[in-house]
Amino acid sequence: MLLRQATVYQQGRLTRRDVAVSEGRAVDVFFPAGASPLTNALVVPGLVDVHVHLREPGFFYKESILTGTQAAARGGYTAVCAMPNVNPPPDTPAHLDQQLALIRRDAAVRVTPYGCITKERKGRGDLCDYAALWPRVAGFSDDGCGVQDEETMREAMRRVKAVGGIIAAHCEDESLLNGGWIHDGAYAAAHGHRGISSESEWRQVERDVRLARETGCRYHVCHVSTKESVAILRRAKAEGVDVTCETAPHYLLLCDEDLRDEGRFKMNPPLRGAADRDALVEGLLDGTVDMIATDHAPHSVQEKDGGLRDSLMGVVGLECAFAVLYTALVKTGAVPLERLLYAMVDAPRLRFGLPYGEGDLAVFDLAAAYAVDSAGFASKGRATPFEGTRVQGRCIYTSVGGKPVWQC
């Protein structure tokens, strides 16, 4: 693949070079007479997503390790971290071994699973044997369930720190959910929906930051969605607490004003208000929001066919994440390309100790314009709030370990 004056990203810097891509490497070249190189290309050492639901073992009808990682490859991702809400959950070495065997057999990209914080990933009760799981996992999470009891989280942090691990927390105080299914905002009030308070997230972020300060445990907050959470994390970082966080494309680009009564707009946490969306973009710019993860969470068509009230929570995003972010944030001048790429390439690797794989590479055609069409996704999931959105920036090539895993 010949690329004329490609934009090449490496370790926070962009350069413009004539390159040839082969076996997962971009090599500087001089083009021979008659060559027909591609222009408007972006070359990166593979995107990383630290929050992906691959649904195996246990929920093959929603997604598989094969289809989920094929979706990742199509989106330019060369590495993902798999969340633990599978069956059986990776709460013991035997259960983790079962998941790792499937990953070795089927994964198209590099996959590192999380281990659970609590047994059976209940968010309460007995803690897992972290030493038995570390370092074969990216960290420890009960994603989908917040750890409800403060003393349980305190002890988890103590034990995780002792093994050198990291906690990736789903922050959700179940006592503050109020039986809701979308954000407790103007749309919910106008359309008769029961709302989920922002406090259900930020109150637990506040608690966990305090515990992280006390225990010294490395701590990461999953899918931040509220302005209050951003403010808490900004203060914590200024105080030197070892904390990072992620948000997702839909929280950066959408708010509850964009809601429609369709399952593809229902996720957990929900789309918040416009002020929350703007605070997340500001947090991305100033480094409070460290990284962007899709929270790719596929369900069957039937499970997403119940509108906002009755659909299951979760949307898919691996195959369109870069394009929607590049179009809405970079093309508009809201966020520099270097900052976006750092959040999708470098920050996840640095925080979770994931390697820059030899021969891992992704190439995007930044001039390629198209509409997001979930019918063509490799993922079994079809529910995306960006369906039909006009975007630029198609991934045209992904390699892992020097082997092409996607090319169009």
C-alpha cells in the first residue's frame, strides 16, 4: 500500500511522509514513476479500546470473540480489553482459563480480559483471589455492577494494590437509580420516562476517589458521563491521586436532547444533558478525561427492540468510533487530532500496561465520506445511536503482528 504524504502518528506526534505499508510497518519511500499512491491517509500504531463486551463465554447469540474482534479490526483497533460480564465470569483461574482459551482460538486482534472484583461479579459479597488472576488480566472490574459497600471496595483496593493491579470501576449507586432507564433530565420529564440521577454515578466516583487516596490503589473510572464526575476527577488528579478515567464517543457527541424512543439510544450510564457533554469535551482537552473507550455492548435485535423503556442497555461502537469522533471533534476544530489519537492509542496502553505490538498498524482514509450503516457491521450488534450519521475517516487496513486482519 503506497501512501503519499500520509499523516503518521507516533507517540503523540504527527508527521507527513511518503510511506509504503507492508507487514504491519510503514516505511519511508520514494515513489517510482507511474505509481498511484493513496492520498489523505492517516497511519497509527493501532487503536486500543479498554472497554469492550465480547459476550463469550455464555452469550454467543449477542456477540462472539470472533465477531467482536473482527468488528474491532474494521474500526482500526489492534487491542481491546474484554469486560467480565460473561458466563462464567472470570472470578477464578479456571473460569479465566476458559475465556482465554476462546480468545486464543478465535480473536482477530489482541484481547486482554478483566478479572472480577467480587465473586460472580455481583458488586457485593466475597472478593476474588486477585493474586491468582494477576497479571493475566488487564485489571479488575465488576462492570455492569457498581461495588455497593464502601468497606468491600476499600478491602478490594487494598488487595489489588498488594498485587500491583488496577481497579476499573463501574460507578453506580443502586440506591439512587430510582427505577429509571434514561437520564433524569428534560427529555424524561417531557416524555413520561423515569429518570436516572447523575448522582448515582458521581456519588460513587466521589467515594472511590477517597478510597483510592486512602489505599494508594491504582484506580480507573469506566464510562464517565456527568459533569460532576469530571470535576471530582480533575480535583483528584490535582491532588496527586492515582486515578484515570474513560468516556465513550456517545457521551462526547450526544446528549438527552438527541434521544429518540428507540433502543439504540439506551445505554448505561444514559446520555446526559448538554452541560455534561460539554464538560466531557473540556475534560478531554485538559487531560482530565484520559482515554476514549467505546463500551461496545452488543445485544440481539429482539433485546433492543423495546424502545427506551423496555430495551436492554448497551450500544455498539467499534466500527464507527474513530470516524464519528474525527468528523464531529477534529473536523470542526473542537479537538486537535493529536489529542484524539493520544486518547485512543497511547493513554490506554500506558495506563493498562498494554504493549505497542510489533507489526500492529491501522490506516484510515480521512477523505472517505460515508454514512454509518449497521447492516454492514461485522458485529452481531446493530444498535448504534450514530446510525445514518454522515462521517469521514474510514479504516481501510488493520494488521496485527504483521498479519492483515482487515483491508478494504
